[in-house]
Amino acid sequence: MEWFYPNSSAIQAIGYNGTTLAVVFHNSGRYDHYGVSESVWRRFINASSHGRYYNENIRGRY
């Protein structure tokens, strides 16, 4: 799994392996999301606000 460590108050790490997106939060642990495309992963790691992108585009969708 490829890991990215954002400068985020909510998210500690973001991992991706081609289909699974792992999001590790500072306070609530790791959440795995399945069936995530590479384009979503790229937009997520390049977002100006990782927490906002997660809430608006990933949480509850995968």
C-alpha cells in the first residue's frame, strides 16, 4: 500500500493499493474504503482540505 501523510488536523495517513483506500484518523483509527478509483485517490491527496474532501466525496460512498 502506498501511503501519504497529509498536513491535516483530522487525518494522520492516507493509503491506497489500487482498489482499497485506507484513511487513518488521529482520534478514531483506520477506515478502509473498497472500490475507490485511482482518480479519487489522486484528488484526495491533492485536495486543499483533506478532511473536507473525505467528508464530501468518500465517506458513505465507498
